Amino acid sequence: MKKDTSFILKERYKTRRVTAASLRASVVLMLWVVFMSTHQDVQSSAYSWMKPDRFDEIDAQYSSVTAGNCRAKSKDQLVMRADVVAQLPVYNQLLDRIWYKNRTSLIHIHNMALNRAFFYSYILQKMNTSESFTKQPSWTYYYYSATADINANPNIVNGSAFYFDRDCHYPNWYTTVPFNKTLPLFGPKAYRWDDTRDQDNLLREPTRQVVQAVDYGAGHHMNYTNPKFKMNPWYPNWLPDLKGDMDSMTKFPYYIGLKKSNVTGDFETDTFINFAFFGPSSPSAQETDPRSLPVQFTPPYFDCGGSNKWVVSAVSPVIDFMPRYSNFTHLRRQRVVGVTVMDTYFMQLDFNACGVSDGNPGPSYLAGIHKCKKTTGCKHKIGYGFRRGGYICHCVSGWGYPWYIEAPFQGENIEKATEEEYKAGFTCKQVQFRQVLPVVDNLPGVSIEGGDVITSSGGVEAEVEQDRRRRSAGNVTSDLRSVLVNGKDELFYSTNGSRDMSVAHRPFVVEKIDGHTMEDIVAVADKLRDLRKRNLLYKTLNERQSHVTIALPPGADDYAEKNNIDLEVEKAYQRDVASHRRLRETLSEKGVPQNLTKASETLRDDILRLRDQHMERFRTSLASPAARRRQKRASVFDDQALDRMLRILRQKASVTSSNCHKLPNHQLYLPADVAYGVSVQFDSEGRTAVRLTQFLSMYLQNVMPDENYGNLRGGGILHVDQMYGEVLANVMGNFKIYSAGLYFDRFKFENQDRSVRELFGPEAYRKQGSFYAVDMAGQSKKYVDEDWFRLAKSRYEANFSGLKMYKLRAYVRSDPNGTGSVRHEYFPLTYRAAPYELGYWTRPYFRCDGNIDAWVVKYVSPFFGLDSLRTKLQFRGVATVEIPLNLLEINQCPMAYSVPNAFKNTARCDYFSTNCVPLAGFQFLRGSYRCNCRLGFDYWHLDGKFWIEGSLIELEYEKKKAGLFNRFDLLNCRVSSAPKVEGVLRSCVLLALSHLVSLWTRVL
């Protein structure tokens, strides 16, 4: 019996071992099948799905050239294709086209090149006489100006140069060169120097505060006018200018109005003195010939021997009369004598990887290399420079993101994905059961305050819907107050505005109004408007020949308790009392029935009562610590913020050039938080003023008038015409700058005869397409008493903390023939100046002087010099630029309570299902935002979009307030639906595997 039992146990153990072995084999076989199904080609790489494209072609050319081998490369290898950099700024499209942030740096170097071209064209023609030969800009002016271009723009401008054509520069700074003789070549160029390994850089990190300047016309093999010269793609655009057949296209005459002052508080002449000069071309908006543009861009090229970087340059021509110093004007011709060149690093320029479209116009060699799938659309993402991943893939209309994906798909993640990850992800799911918003076009238009859009769609039964609308009690109260108290009694007359006191136009009288409240008066106003709208009012007057009796509803005065009393009640109290008195006298003279006067008295008493309640509430709040505690506002939408925004917009619209001189001073200023974002949006314009302060700080700290360096003369004293030219160039070179000024402190500007002026403040501005320059020292009101000047000066009364130390490594030519280059005697030159961050933007104000007459914001940047002993730094003055407030893009999206933005928390997005994102390109316009669907929500509207326009939401809300048919409650996103069951086969395999594993564990 025992043997049988042991035999049975052994057989069972063998069976279990065979079963376990078979299960193991089945599991291994199943795993092998799954592995082979998911990895069919085990030899291929996980990234083999990424095929070489045009980016790899350009990247290979970029990497093949270095500072060590660039001289051995051919010219073709040092220059890239012209269409590698797309969407280049065009001069005559800067005003009528939206330029996004990815082209901010290109627009800035475009404007800076034009700025320098205007200045040198102006100053060379202004001083084109033998008497002014010694006053012309010297070599130090050219070197310091190019250095200031770079130091004022540490992240944009990386090179600045002025290349004269052959035998076009007359040096006044060489003692050994006779008068009226030219240099063969002269090309002062400055570029950013990498100071990582400099001895005084202890951190071994680049500071972006060191510049090296050289003369490209000095040295062997440096003839940049030679077509075989490798690093001169900027030369053939305008040089050499030997024929006059293109003069009408490439040159344009500019007329400047100058108004100078030699004595503080008085001008030399009462009128402007005209001065004409030829500058870069000014094509019309319809001009399409690229040769007519005043600024042209080079293709990317390698700056061999200079910065040793791939750069893109903006080039603009400089015009002068040649030959110079001649009385035979009929023999002279306006000629392009040189070009100004501004460089920026190619690696810092974004390229748009999306396909060619209206938002990405071609030609673009790198367009279309994105990897978005068919269910998604491509959109550019700024800040990536020349590297992959600078785009996002958003779901197209009708498709939504999976519930677990934070939208949108990032191009950087797609470029790093393996083949399996790419095939399984980055796909949108289809949105089912979408709706179409109703559109009805038989309603009158509705406009939003602070916007330029008027719509007339969205309702039916216009008259019926209008009769059902509910007016705001606050608006009606304001209207009735203006009727009864301020004397504006249009409500009591017929629509034709006639003041005839006949029966048909007799003012009606409200009876039984004594003892009733403001809410009762509001109800009366509604009834009166209904009567007037239905033409029943004057019919009733004709019948009764007397007055209308309207019974007022009884009720307590809870209007004041439910609504906050506006501070405007307090401010307007005294004005209301005076207006009431005048109205009462007028009514008494006209013999109007006494009942209307009773109504006016009742309203006046109610205003007094409201004022008393408000004052009592204010005193109570002072006594309560809890009431004084700061309350945090809502993080989404704030009604108080909206009311404040509307008051600001109304104040801005109420001030014009025709009435500004009649208004008190406080009405010409807006709150400072209205200008939120100005330091970022107008960064380039502010740095235009910083460039001038950088130049003046460097010049005033390093140039002594009587100092010479062998046969090289020093810089000499700054001339007034040079300062006029600088501010004119700031205005003429940038469409956004309305005015630019340079204001010296008291007794800080020295004339050519060594006398000192009390004040000197040249300011340039544009007006109706013309340019003017005036010395503000001639004004009766001194600019040193202005708040913006006193604030800048007081900041540096005690210390100069925050100023940065800059260096210039200057190399000058060894002799007039340009045999070679040598170090300057002072190497390196140093100076201290204020960066952009130390300047400040003023609050918005209306400049009412007959010149600008617009709402502007001003940027103020200080400059510094040395005292008479040249031992201490001292404040010398400020440079300013003024930008029109209308160019500012406001942000209505939610922000923290600590953010100083007057327009925050006023966007009407549905924050449960959407997020607010500001829209670029809409300048000072309410509704310039969009509402994107949040994570877990789908865009369910069938309109070809994937987001909701802010302007549409604002308009629909106005309809809702007016009681009209509206779609406001439909402008949201829907909760995402459940995803489809995908990958059924793979799911079954996984279930089978899990079942086999469970069996295996049971057997074991």
C-alpha cells in the first residue's frame, strides 16, 4: 500500500513538473511573439525614423567652418543660402503688418542700421564746408559710436561698422594728412569680444561688456572693396555708387526744421529754419522693388578674422555730396559714400519649422521640417534660435487632446522621441457631437468700450428683445442725475432736440415724488424711456395739455445698501450742488411748474443722504481692524477691476489735442500701472536712448579736447550739430518713437569756444510726416524742473551704485596708408555707464504742447562724465524717448494681486474650462486675448478654430447685458469624452499573459 502511494505521488510530481515546463515554454514563446511584434527590426535604431532633412544640411555647413580653418575656405563655403533666414523686416511694411517676437532682434538691427545711416548722412552734409572741417566726427566718434551700439544691446547687436567706399573719407584727425585729401579705405568696426580668458575676469564667464574695435581698411589683404574679398556680402548692395541712374530710387531728400537757442529761455528765431539733406530711400507702401528699400539684409556669413561667428547683417547706405568742399555745386552729386552695418549672431535667430502659410510666408528653406501629425497643426515657438524643437503641435479644429496630456504637444519632446513613442503618442482624438454657434444678422450692432469692433450678429426679434432688456440701476441713476442735477434735460424733450415750449414739446412733470428714494426715481426713468420709445409721451401731453402723473412704487431704500457707493459721489458733490442751484434758477426764470423743482430737490436730498451714509461707513471702517485688513481680490475676474479699466479708457478718450490745454493737470496723467509691460514691449526703443547715453558716457569720460596721440588728434569737443543729429536719427530711424531728447544738466555742456551753456536740451519729434528739432533750453519752462529729470538726477546725488564698467580694446591704423594696425595708447579704454535696467519709464501722460499732442510714455536714461579734475564721476544729464501709448498691448488675463497691471482680471473667459492667453499684435485694444481649453476639456464648436476669441466674448457679454439674444453662455469648452478602445489585439495579448502568469504561480 505504501509503495502504491509513493508511486502515485511520484507520478503526480512528474506530471506537475511537465505541466510547469510546458507553461514556462508557453510563456517564453508568448513573450517572444510580443517582443517580435513590437520590435520587428531589432537591428534598427530607436531614432532611425528621423531622416536627414534640410536642417542637417545647414547644420553641417555651420559646423564645418571654424576660426582656425575659415581662411582656407572658399567664399561659397562662408556664405549660406539667402532663404535660410525668412520673414525679414521690410521698411514699408513695419507699420501695417504684425511682427512677432521671433523677429524683434532683426527689426532692431534694421532700425539701428537706419539710425546710424541717418545720422552720418545728416552730419556729413551739415558739415560739408571747409570752415567745419575740424568739427566733423573724428576717429574716436566712429569708434565710440560703434562701441555704444553693442554695449547698449548686449543680446541683440553683436557687431557695428561703418565702411567707407574707396577715397570717400576726408580725415580731420590725422595731422600728417593735408586738407581735402582722402584715405584709401576707412572701415571702423566693433564687435563683441569674448573676455572669458581675460586676466581680470576672475569668474571665467563672459560678461558681454568688452568690445574690440578695429579699422577694416588697415592691414594687408583687407581691401573690402575687392569682389574677391570673402567677408563683404554687404558691399555690393549699394557700392560702388558710380552712376546716377538709380539716384531717384536709392536716395531721398529730407527736410528738417531746426529751432536753436543760445540763451536760456529764448530762441534765436521764432520760426523753424529748414535744412535739407539726402538720406536713405523712403519707399511708399506699394513699392515692391527690393532695391528701393533703405535697409537690406545679408545672408548668413562667417565673420572670419573678426568675431569668428556666423552672423546676419542689416545694411543701410550713407549719402554725402562728392566731391566735398567745392563751390561748383553743378559738379557735385549726392553719392553713397559708405554703408552702416549691424550684425547679430545667426545662432540666436529663430527659424519657423512650420510649413509656408500666411503666418509663415516664404521663401523659407527650413519651412516644413516639423514632425506634427495630420491631426495636429504646427505653430512656431519663440526663443529656440537655430536648433530643433522650436514649435508646438496643437490639435486642429474637431480634434482634442487625450485627457492625460498637458496641451499642446511640444516640438522639443517630439524631436527627442523614439520611433515607438512617436507612433503611439502625439496624436489627437476626434471630438464628437460638436455644435455650431447660432448666427442671426437682424439685430443692431453692439460695440464694446475700449474696442474697435462692432458686430451685428446674434439675435432675433430685435424690438421684442430690446423691450425685455434690463438696464443697470447705476447707469439709469447716472443718467437721471445728469438730467435733474446737471441741467442736461434731453430726456424731457422730443427726439429732434427742439426746445420749443409749445404743447408738443412741453416738458412733462413728475408728481408724487416727494418722500421716495433713488430706486423709485430709477423706476420712473425706465417708465419714461418706455413712453418716449413708443411715442406715447407727447401724445399724452397733447391730450392732457398739462402734465403726466406717474405713481411711484413704495419701497425701502436698499439700493445704497446693496451697492458700494462710488467715490465719484464724493468728488462730484460740490459740483452737483452748484449745478442744482443753477438749474433751479433757470427753471424759475422759465416758469416751469414747481413739481419738477420738487423732483430736483428730492434727488439733491437723496445725494446728501448717500454722502452721509458713505462717510459714516468710512468712519466705521477706520474703527474696525478687520475692515482695514487687505482683502485679496479674485484670481479670475474682478468687477472692480473692470470698472477701473473702463474709467481709465474713458479718461484716455476724453483728452484730445483740442481740449487738453483747458483741463487740469491731474487729468493729463494716467495711473502708472496702465503702462504694465512697457519695459518689455518697448525694450528696443528704450535701448535706443541707452545707446546715446552709452556713447556720451564713454566720450565724456575718455576724451580731452587738447589731447593728441602722436599724429592722431583727440576727439575734440562735442558740437551742437552732432547732438541735433543724434536725436533726429533716433526719431527718423524708428517709427514707434514720437520724440527723442538729450538734456544736459545745468552748466554741463561746453561750446566749441570753451564757454559753458546754462542749459542745452535738443529734442526731435515727428509731426504729420515731417521732422523737427528744437532746443528745449529756449522754452520758458525749464526742463530741469520736470519730475522725470529731477528723479533721474536725485538718484545719483550720493552714489553711483548699479553702473557697469565697460571696456574697449581699440586698434588704430599705424599710418595714413593703413599699412597695419596697432594698439591704441590707452588699452583698454574703460568707462562706466547705466544699463537699460537703471533707466525708468514714466507713467502715461498726455503731452499737450502743440508738437506731440498724444498719450505717451517716456523712457529716461542717465549719462555721466568726469569732474573738472577728472577724478570723480558726476551726473551730466539724461536721454529720453517717447512712445505713443496706443502702441502698447494690454493684458487682461488673471494675475496675482501684487502685479501692477491696471487691466488684469478683466478677461471674461470661462475659467472652469479655459485658460486666458494674451494675443499679440492688438495694440491697446480691449478683448485682445483668447481662451484656450484646459486639460480635460474639448473645443466643441464647429467653426474651424481651436480657441475662443476674447473680442467675441466681450461683444456677446455686452449683448447679454443689453438683454439681446447672445451666445455668451456657449463660449466655453466641454468636458472631454471617454477615449475609444484602441489596440484591442494588444490588450488581449496582455490579458492572456496575465492569465498564464497567474496559472504558473498556482502550479509552483
